[in-house]
Amino acid sequence: MSERAREPFVVVGKSVRKVDGVGLVKGKPKFVADVDLSDVLHVRILGSPHAHARIVSIDTSAAERIPGVVAVLTHANTPATRHTTAGQGYPEPSPYDTRMFDTKVRFVGDRVAAVAAETEEAAEKALRALRVTYEELPAVLSIDEARAHGAPVIHDEGDSTGIYDAARNIVADVDIDVGDVGRGFAQSAVTVETTCETQYAQHTPIETHVVHSLLDSDDRLVLRTSTQVPFHARRIVAQTLGIPIQRIRVIKPRVGGGFGAKQEVLLEDIAGWVTLRTGRPAFVCLSRAEEFVAARTRHPMRVRVKLGANADGVLQAIEMEATSNTGAYGAHGLTVLANTGSKTLPLYNKAENAHFYGQAVYTNLPVPGAYRGYGATQGYFPLETAMDELAERLGLDPIELRRRNHIRVGEGSPIFEKLGEGREGVSQTVKSCELERCLAVGAERIGWREKRGTRRREGPWVHGVGMSIMMQGSGIPQIDMAAATIKMNEDGSFNLLVGATDIGTGSDTILAQIAAEVLGVPASRMIVTSSDTDLTPFDVGAYASSTTYVSGMAVERAAGKVREQILSVAAAMCKEPVENLRLLEEHVVGPAARVPLAEVCRRAMYSSEQFQIAATASCVPTESPPPFLASFAEVAVDVETGRVKVVRYVAVADCGVPINPLMAEGQIEGSIVNGLGYALTEEMLLSSTGRVRNPSLFDYKIPGALDVPALDVILVGSYEPTGPMGAKSVGEIGINGPMPTIANAIYDAVGVRLHETPFTPERVLAAIRREAAERCPLA
Amino acid sequence: MASVELTINSVRRTLDAAPGETLLEVLRREGYTGVKRGCGSGDCGACTVLLDGRAVNACLVLAAKANGKEILTIEGLASGDALHPIQEAFLDEGAVQCGYCTPGMILSAYDLLSRNPTPSEGEIRQAISGNLCRCTGYVKQVRAIQAAAERMRSARHE
């Protein structure tokens, strides 16, 4: 713990208003589509009607004759460069299996062609006038079909790279071993095994993917885009279109939610191509239906977990086998698969033997990608279900079983080192963990002791309580990089320039708070400019729960350098040694001095030994401290209809020092409610030909204000010594909770285990009936 | 192109509207971009405006049907620099994350509080049930609307 950290914080730990909040509540034009679009070419994209087909020919002549049509894009006139749409660090761990427009389509909705026209209507009309001849191919519509002997090969193109085994539809393969699980299971007094299968689900940001492109007065391509990864977007567009990075400027305005969907470079290439080819501004915006069909989803997975424990409940062995459906393209295929193990298994480090293995396979179905939780979500459902089963077999309270097994301060896990972001990981020791307190506070709040196992009945409703615990990470160690620049103005205000990408998470605000804390000013004295590749330093972007920890540290360091410069100028001004001075309330304060910051900057700028007070600093984290969370739910199950009502949900989190408590709570509340939808109602329904049957917010049910239970989010304080001001991440972890927590609560209520998701009335009722039939076969 | 006469945020305007064009399209084209588009089918509520004082989805209203009516968009809620109490409360309670659903949510709350100055939590949830938010868990919006109701009541009593 640094000296300063021991002092009480002034700005950090306070729920200051969002720095961009006033503009947002006034509806100021802040998002991509909020500018004058009267001069743009409207771009519409033709999606494939087939799950798997070769494009034999595309006759564009009729479309091109439609008045207002300016360009038709197909595989014949666009670059053929293979790339990945996954916005990851370079070189990306995802395969280069995608081209702008291919000669083959691999899912219903896959890109066939696009039209740029003076009006949306003309573009739509032109799409209908395109004459495409397809040669249909047999389609692969499930994990099992993908793995079947002699299955159709989805990526047979030959020029893709980075695919583990294209001929067998295998995108990625992971297999890591710690100790000897065979021996561990043999030593175990009790073993349990469970297999869970999770569904296709979508992020559904309320703002869909949208890009506005134009040429500036120097003919450089400007992409105003709703992205989580502006710098990766610039690099991937340069690669795809074959133009220098120097010629591209990516600007991220306000973003209407991302959740991982916008860690994907989906439309920037098309908009950029149209603008470069025509010299005209272009506008591409996915409709809600297109967002459902052709944007990204969570990876559906089948995950088997086997646990072995001694009679005291101490885990001896954990085995996890995951099979991930990565759809038609392999974006994030390897890394989401790896995280299914790497973000879950270290939690139970008492097991000396662990085995994680699995594959990600191609199918002719919609394309999954990064989604909040990133594989951990799919891993925690079976892991925490199995822990509940194990507790029952051992006759132990589920909370007590977690207590005997979870990782603690001063401990590590060999998994940290063996399994990283698609490659080996980084060894680390946990330095902050308040899971013990999370469990105690949560159990108390939900009424665990009074309610567990009571099966209280109200008419057809039977009540039960369940729980689960989890961890995530804070950025990707030794891969992620963030930088920040701070410069001082002569009124004592500062410009804070960060590549970090605020997609509604509030990062502009918490980064301003961190800088303000170091510089002894209110957060309102920071002028934040973020995510403009021309103006701000590099940052990988908003993903992997990295921003608070990684970007926050870059900001803290840059502010520290600026602080030193301020103090050295002030030392000369008031003839005091630097050691005697500190920054407080917009002043440099010493034993006999109190100099306003504005005066310090005016001197440096205009009068003596002039220079710009400014600094840039970077951060590449050497570890990824996990935040921890304990989730509890009380549910009521209608045994006549199978309906599940969540009565109360309690989440107790250790995210280190919350830089802005209200915003940290908001991150957990939002991720839990997203997870509640994932557990109970959200499911992309696919037809027998691979078509998404419910591509609307009417038919795909995300939670509204009436669907949300009483929700208690509690932050227990901890201090992460490696983090900026003691902080860890908070953005993703909450979403992992609802599925296992509710499943375990349903079991407590009605004694049935659910292994398929979401827990719709149909599935729950079928499970209740199955269980009744097994118990009493003649009834 | 026909024209419609609308009173938008207390200003009378005559605007072009193509047949079949929605109020959402016309308002956004005229620069009222606080009216957001999230679905175009009345499912998400991001385009909520007040039409003669009642919250509606602007994507479901033909511009021609709004002829002669009064419209309040989020741009018309603050008086200059002075935010409306609902806007203040949304900021103070941390109810804004990405801000995309915020204008619609605030206008639904405005509609509610103009008819019911002392709503229950259930009535608040009902009033914003058509405004989908994917960032928050609605906890802080509900709290903000309760706080705004209180501020508005005490302002009235002063």
C-alpha cells in the first residue's frame, strides 16, 4: 500500500456525477447517428437466405440501374484479405477466416452484397433487385453435426489461417492439466458430474451497430463508429481495406451500450470502402432484426464438470470439458473457450488436480463473439451446479462447501499460469479477497438460515433459496496496454486524453476521478477526451474488465508525473523544497505557502523557465487481480405451470476500492439483470434451416422494469494493492451469477436440476414431471 | 411531400413529411436527435416523446397523425441551464449509464409525475416498463423517479 493510499481519498470513492451526464440527460447530440446525415450515402446489406451455400453469380445490373444507387459491393469488387472481426490485441488469437464479401455464405444472414444509395429506399430497392445464384450446400446446425464424421467442411477456402483443424470444423482446441485428475478422483470420497448446455443469447445494446464515415479535408478516412475498440478498429480496417493506418481516424462518440458486441469490427470496412471509392460520406446502421441475425451472440456451450472431494468436502480434483459453438466464423472462439476454464477453476484452488479441455467448433449458425462474462458465464453455470450437488452428497451447507475450497489472500492457482488468453497465462498470487465477508453478508441479507430447505408454499408457488460464488479478472496481464496523457491549462484545469473507451460504463468519469485525486482538484476540473485515434494515446479498449484497472493505472501514473512537474515549479515559486509541498484543493500547499494551481501553470506557460506541464504514461499490467462475488436468490416456482419468479436477488461484491460507488453498483445491477434475462427468458430460437425465428425485442424478451426482482447490491470494501487507488474490475462479474444461483434455488424449492437454459416454464415443468415420474413410476 | 404543423417544445413549426413517414423520422431529421431509435417497432421505448402530454413511441406515430398537436422532446425539458428535477435526479442517483434510453425514460417519468405526483414503486415500474435499458438494472432509475417526485412535491409546496 502506498503512502498516499493510506490517506483518505478526496475524490475517489465518491459518487460524483458522470462527466458526460448533463449532455446525456438533455438529449444533446452525442451518438453516431445524431449528426446531420443529409449528405450521406445510405448503405444496406444483403444477408444470405441459406445457412451454407456457394455464390455462383451475382447479377448487379438491375440494381445498378435503380435511380440513386451509387455503388454495389460484392466479392468481385472488394478486397479479399482474410481477417478477423474480433477486436483483440495484435496478433489476434482469433483465426483470419473472414473476408469483406466471400464467395461462400456460412449462415442465414451472412453478407452477400451491399448497396450504397442516395436514399435508404433506393438502397433497399436495389437489394431486392440483386440476382444471386446460390449452390446450396449441406449445413451444419449443431455442435454434434459439426463433429460428426464426414461433416460438411465450413471453412474449406484454403486461404484462412489460424484455424486449429479446418477439415474437421475445429476452430480451437485447449487442453491443460494440473496434477493428475485420475488420481484425484480415485482419492475422493465423493464425486459428482454434471453437464449443462447453454443457449444462443444476444447482447441487445439499445443502440445497434452504426458507423458514419467521411473524408476530411486532407482526404483521410474518418470513421465515427459505435465501438468498444477504436484502435483495433483502425488497425483492422487498414488491414482489410489495404490502406495505411496513417490514413484512418477512428472517433468513438458516445456509445449506446456494447457488452462485448462492439468489440467486433462489423461495419467499418463497408462504410470505409464506400467513402474511399465514392468520396462521399456513408452511413450504415443495423436494423434491430439485422442486429439479432448478423451481429454477435454469446457462445452456446456444452460443458461437463466432474468434481471429487474428500469426506470433509475439500476438492481433490476438478475436470471441466467444454465444447463451444462458435458459429460460422471463429471470432473469439479460442479465447472464450479458454476463459471458460481460466476464469473459473482458480476459484477452487484447493483441488490439486485439475484438467480443462475442450474445443470450439464451426457451425452454419449465427456468429458468437465477446459477451460480458466471456466464457466464465458458461463455465460457472455447471461448476456452481456441481458444487451444489456435491454439497448435498456430502451433507454440507453449500456456503460451507465454498468456504472450504475458495481461493484466499496469499494463494495462487497453477491455472493462472497454465491457461491465459489463448496461450499460457501469468502466475499470480491473490492480494485482495473478501469472499468470506461476501458470503456472510449475502447469507444474512437473503435469510439463508431461515429459508434454506423449507420449501415454503403459497398456493402453487414453492419457495427456495440458492447461491453461487465467482471471480473474474481485471484486464489481460502482459497483453493489454493503456496510455493516458494529461496536460495542464493556465486556469488550473487539465485535459485528460485517454484511449480508454467509455461505452456507457462511466470510464471517462472514474478516470477523471483518479487523475483529480492525484492532482488535488475536483473531478470537474478534468476535461476528458477519450477514444479518438488522432488525439488520444493508445488503449486496447473496453473489454476484459480492463478499464478501471489498466487504464486507471495509466492515468494514475500520468497524473503522478504531472504532479511532480507542478511541485517543482511551485518549489521554485515559493522557495520550499519539493518534499514539503503537496496538492490540495486546487493549490500547492506547504508549511508557509499556498499557491493556486492556476498561478503555477501561468508561470510555466508564460514567465519563467517556460514549458508545457504535461505527461504521458502507459500501463501493461503484470497481473489480473480477480474481483469476487457471492450471489444469492430466493425464487418461487409455480409447480403447476413451471413458471419461475425471482423474489429477491442479493449480490455482494469485492471489487477493491470502488472509484465511484454508485457507478460500480450500477455495473453490478446491470450485469445481474442481463444475467437474469439469460437465465430465464432470453433465447435465440433457430429454425430447422438455421434461421433466427425471433429477431425482435418483442419476441426475444430482455428484462424490463417490471421483470426485475428486489435487487440488493452490496459492495464490501477491500484494497487491491496493485490497482489504481486500490481498485479492481467490476464490469463483467455480475452476469455469471443468475444462472447457477437460480438453478440452485429452483432445486432447493422443487428438487429438480436444470441443465438446459433458459429456465422457461416449459423446461421447468418438464423437469418437475420427469422427476415425479422417476420418483413414482406408476403414478 | 406533404407538410405537418407541429408545436415542438412550445415552438410552432411547419415541417415536410413524406407519406408514411413516422414522427421519429421527422423529428430526428429536424435535429431533435435526443429522440433515439432502438427498434423502429415500439418495443424499446427509446423514441418516447410526449404527444399532447402523453408518452408515445414516436416510431409508431405517423407524422401526419401528429398534425396540429403538441410535442415535447427531451430537448424541451430543461429551461436553459436549469435541469428539470427528473434530469437532476437521474444524475444524482446514477441512473444514467450509456444514456441511450435515458431521454425516453425521463419523458415516461415526466408523463407519470404529471398525472400522479405520489406514485408507488409499482406505478413507477409500470410507467417505465416500455423503456428498455440494457445497462442498468432499473434500480437507480426507480430511485431517481422517486427522488424527483419528492423534489417536485416540495417545490410545489414552497
